[in-house]
Amino acid sequence: MDKAAHPKAVWWLAFFSFIESSFFPIPPHPLLGLMCLAEPKKALRFAAVATTASVAGGLFGYGIGYFLYEAVGAWIIGVLGLTESFPVAACYIREQGALAVFFAAGTPVPFKLMTITAGFIEMNLLTFTLAAIAGRALIFMVVGILFQLFGAPIKAIIDKYLGWVTTAFVVLVVGGFVAFTQLAGGDDEAASDNVCDSVTEVRGS
């Protein structure tokens, strides 16, 4: 809330959007929402800033996975408690490609996990970038459009249904992790495990 009222709030929004896509655990959505509430007429601008900075942060995360996974990437994933999810994310990106990145970019699934993993498995950079833009634009620009169209009155709706929205957010987060876990199981669990093992080996080994 302090940052939303700061004279350089837009820079704070860009900063948090950038680092959240590569290593920071807290999403920028609360800051974006407060800024849009304060100045609804600038909501689209704020959403565009968040989208652009988030995609740039995603490319930074991709670079960590591609160039510095052993030195930095593995440590970040471990600190965030995503070590067990990493091989599943690698499998998912191998199988689904752009759809996996788009899904993570547009939902509460940890986007930083997907950006670092995409770099590690050497996903096509153009495909990754386009999917990240689409997903991040979806999750941020929708907020901007709603505030731009409805302005301050939407605040009353948020206040009234905040509990439900929070619950839905948590359900989505849990559901995202469950989906990742299920991708590693199924009837062909042994074969899936072998695929996961192969995609997480150090490149060139």
C-alpha cells in the first residue's frame, strides 16, 4: 500500500513485475490493483507497464535457466520450495510448449518456475516470448480494462467479494500445483518418470 501511494509507484510496479517473473515470490497484482483503484483512468497504462516488465523479467528468468541454472537457477527454485515441481514443469513444457508457458503466465501457477525451466530445457526463445506476452497480457490487461471501464465503482465489488476472490485465488494456486503433480503420474507413471529424469539432466551429460 505504501508503494501504491509512492510518487514513483509506476517504477515500483515495473520493478516488482520484473523480479516476480524470475525469482521473487510475491506477485505484483495487489500493487497493480491498488494503483488502478487510486487512478482508474491510468489503469490501462499501469497494466501495460506490468505486462512489459513481467515479460522482461521472464526473459531474465529464461536466461538464468539457460546460462546459470547450476550456479543460480537451482538455488532459486530450491529457496522457493519448487524443487519437486521442476522436473514436472520440464516435462510439461516439453509436451505442451507454448501452451505450458501461456498457462503459467496467465494463472497463479508460479511463472518464475516456468521461465527458469524453459531456459534450462532450451525452449525456442521466440515461442517462449510470444507465449509469455499473451499470458501476462491476459492476466494484467484484463485488470486494467475492468478498472478503465468501471472505475471506482468496481472497488465496492472487490470489497464485497474479496473473501471469495481470495479463496478462488488459493484454489487456483493449489489446483495448478496438483495439475503439475498429476502430469508426473497416470497410467504410464514409470515412463513419465523416465522422461522427467532425462529432461532434468545437465545438458551435454
